[in-house]
Amino acid sequence: MSTTETPVRLTEQELVERWRAEALERAGYSPQAAFELAARTDVDLHVAAELLAKGLLDRARAADSALTPSKTKPGSAAAVKDSANQVR
């Protein structure tokens, strides 16, 4: 490494968001949707991934559903279902 290069140190939050985005991409989300969802603390990673895995929603609606605010507890299965119903 030359003297002009300095290693980039990510914060813990950035590391977590990167991990979440990678997990969402592996689940089938587009890189952009995964990035947006990963940064949201009100989105449950497992619920978002499960939507696609179970075929409950197509990819576009799943991303929209996970991003749609709900009156129920954020990230809960009920919130995801509420959001899915709003998209239809």
C-alpha cells in the first residue's frame, strides 16, 4: 500500500447495512431495493426475505410492500400483509 492510500473504515452501522443488503440480494431483491431496505430499521430482514422465498409477492411488489409504512408493528408479518394489500 502506498502512503497516499488510507484504508477505509466502515462504521458498525455501515457494516450491518452492507450485510443486510447482501442478504436481501441473495434472497432475490435487486441491488437498489436491497440497499434501500437494508438501511431501514423498521424493515425486518427475515420477513422481507421470506416474502420472496414463499412466493407471496413478486419481487417488485415485495420491495414496495416492505417500504410501505403500516399502522401495525413495523417489520411484523401483519405489517407486511397490510402493505401487500395496499399495493394490490
